[in-house]
Amino acid sequence: MSNPTPISSEPAQRILAAAQFAAEKHAQQKRKGAAQEPYINHLIEVANLIAGSSDTLDTELVMAGLLHDTVEDTSVTQEELAQRFGNDVASLVAEVTDDPSLPKEARKVLQVKDAVKKSPRAQTLKLADKISNLRAILASPPVAWSLERRRQYFHWAKQVVDGLTAPNPRLKAEFDMVYASLNNSANL
Ligand code: ZN
């Protein structure tokens, strides 16, 4: 692999470079929902939620939002992220990456248990991720998921969010609103 060109210091350029990298790496991936949306839709939604969660732009955190699933879902490594986008972005992504050696259920248990240990910025990322996932289940539930399974996902996401010690207030309010759909959505 050729060495990547050094990344600009301009926030917009840095964010767009992360968006392009994520789009390329997730190009073959679709969301699990019936509508099969391109996976990048999820990443842009998460980054946009993070950008709107504060009046001051945390460029690195928005970039991490775009890149948060690269290590878990694609061939990208931690080192590559650090080399291209810097250590701050790479370690934020590491904080929200599940251990791939563990089975799915164990990972879910750990996400609840470990929520308390995450840095406040990683907690913001986690919260944005869960909002996007719940919205996706509401808008376009995975075909193979029973109502029970969808509801279980909602309950699990809430357990993770309840474990966060410093949830961003704007995103927490948004999460609570989406979670409340549990009681009034035809898809749940
Ligand atoms: Zn995600």
C-alpha cells in the first residue's frame, strides 16, 4: 500500500477525507434493514449527530464517527487509522470497537458492562451510534428480525446508554425520544 498523502489541517477537509475513506472501505456493505441502505448512510448519520451535539466542533470526534465501524467491519487496522488520521481518532474508534474474538452475545454483555469506562467523547459516539441504530430499526427493520428481537435490541441499547456516566444532554434527549417509540410504533 502506498503511503497516504498527509492529511490537511482544515476541519472540513479532514472530515471529508474520513468520509471518503469510510465510503470506500464500506462500499460493499449494506444496512441490515429491509431497505438495504448503503452502510455509509449510518456513518454519516452518526457523524452528523455528533456534530450537532455541541456548539463547538470536535473535528476528531466527527471523524471518529465516520470511521467507527471500519476496524470492526472491514480490513482496516487500528495502526492504519492512526497513520492516516492521527492517534486521537484511532483511539476513539478503538474505544467503541468490540473485541472480534468474542462471540456476539458476550460482546453485547460487555458493551453494557464497559459503558461506564468509556471517555466522555467515546460515550458521545456510542450514544450517536445507538440513536442511529434504533432509528434504522424503526424506519426499516431487518426482515429476519421478529418484533420480539427488535424490542430486545431497544432494551439492550437502553441498558448500554444507561451505563454511560457522561451522556451528551442533546443526544440523550434524542435517544429517549427514539426509545419512547417502543410504545407507539407499528414496527415494534
Ligand atoms: Zn455503528
